[in-house]
Amino acid sequence: MGFIAGVVEGRRRIGGVQCCSAEGDGHGGIDRRKFSAALVSAAVVGFPYLANANVGGKDRCDAAFDVNCGSDGVKLKSLEVYPAPNFPDYKVTDRVFMEFSGAGSAIGRVTIGLFRDAAPSSVDVFARMVEGRLTSGLSYASSQVFKVEKDKRIDLGRLAKGAGKTEVRSIDYSGYVRRKYVSTADGGTENSDGNSLRHNAAGLISMVKGGGSFEFVITPSPTPDRTLDDDHVIIGQVLDGMDVIARLNNLAVNKPTSYKNTFISMGKAINDKRATAAEDDNFKPLQKTVIKYCGVLN
């Protein structure tokens, strides 16, 4: 229902103000002062209502503030929840949990089973990050869900700016001290893990082949990004909480556009750092979504 109500022949009521038609009333139509007051009232009261109203049969929402807001700006009412994968040939050696939150609200808890025998070094890094036992107490707790390509991949485990970085100092030929920051993951996490598992199911956990990164991926559907087979190794699977994965899969994100991609390509051609930053912003959730808590299960 709009802020201007329905019209009936000969007599009208606009924004709660009863008016008259020029043809049916000698007063010559609308009382302009009352009509103006109705418009002001509608602007102050009506428009905020309309912003959250049920428009076209769908509940609109703002993804920046509502964890239950979908990628199309509509309230999530039902989700397609895929079953957890089943790999009987791979033994679950470790169990961990992660609790997610976004926009200040809890999203839910996911239980993950790890295949230490299939990817020992990668699982070791992952498990130690869950426990906070890696270098300088680094942990997945408070790390971000930083990219969601619906039905293709969910990228997680990005640490806060500055965390996971180590300052390296060197003295150049002139005696000047040079400083640079390198990822803590660059040292001590390299590995040669590999297995025959393929990214062909929802709920798979994988990390970059060769190590050198704390970030990891969860596949949100049975048809994820198949290029993951080229550069990622599967280290485990979701055991419980596929409904939470479905909610993460439907987070509203900053979608790429042809205009933005053109800017990125041009910027990269001239080594403009802003182009890299803009590319990193693609598919980033509009609401800050994090792993609030995580830990090891017995």
C-alpha cells in the first residue's frame, strides 16, 4: 500500500487527507495545505516503512545489516541445503568446529572432519590455526569469510590486516635499513600434500597446494569451481552444519560488473595497486562475516 491511497470517483483521500474533486465540489479540488502536510508526513513516516515493506510479494532487506538477507536483497525464507559428502575410504582423524556470525548476529555452527592421512601437513596447519597454536598465537577465530561465489566456492580464513605478517629488515648497499612485511605462512607451511579427491561435492574443505597460505575453501554445492582441482588439495569435509554453509552461500556480495572489470584490466596493465584492491573486492560479502569461535572436538 503506497502513501497515496486509492481514488474513488467524485471524492478522494490522499495520505489520510480527505479531498474533493473539482467537478464534484465547488471548492475547486484539493486543500493544498492539507495535501502538503500529508506529503511531509508520508516522507517522514511512510518512506522508511516502504523501505522495509513487502514489495511485490517479497520481503526486502539490507544485506549490510541483516544476516538473513539474501544475495538478491530479499529475506531468506528457504534454502537449498545439500547433504554432507561421504568418503568412506578416507578416515576422519580430527574433528573441529567453527561458529560463524555476521552483522552482529549468529549464523550457526559447523563441524568439520579432517583427513590427516590424506593431507598431513595441510591438516596440521589447519588444526593448529583452529587451536591458536601456530606462530604468535595466530588463529582462525575472528578471521573473515572474504569471498563468496554462489554455488562455486566460499573463501575463508583471511586474517585481520597486519595479522599473519612478519616484518623483515635488511640493509641495502647504502646502509639504509629496508623493511618489508611477508606472510607468516610463507615460512614453515610449505608442503607437498596431494590426494586423488576431486571437488565434486558440497561441504569439502581444501587448502592451496604447496602451502604458503592459511586461507581455505569450502565448496557450497555439488558443482563447485572445478579449477579448484588444479591448485587446491582437499583436507576434510563438513560433518554437520550444511544449513550454515547454505546461508553463507547466499550472502549478499559485491558483484563484479563489466565496467569494474574493464577498470581492473586497465589498472593491472599499468601496475596500478588500486586495480588489485578493486579485484579483491569482487564477491566480498556486504556484511562483515567472521569465524567468531573455533576449537577442537574430542
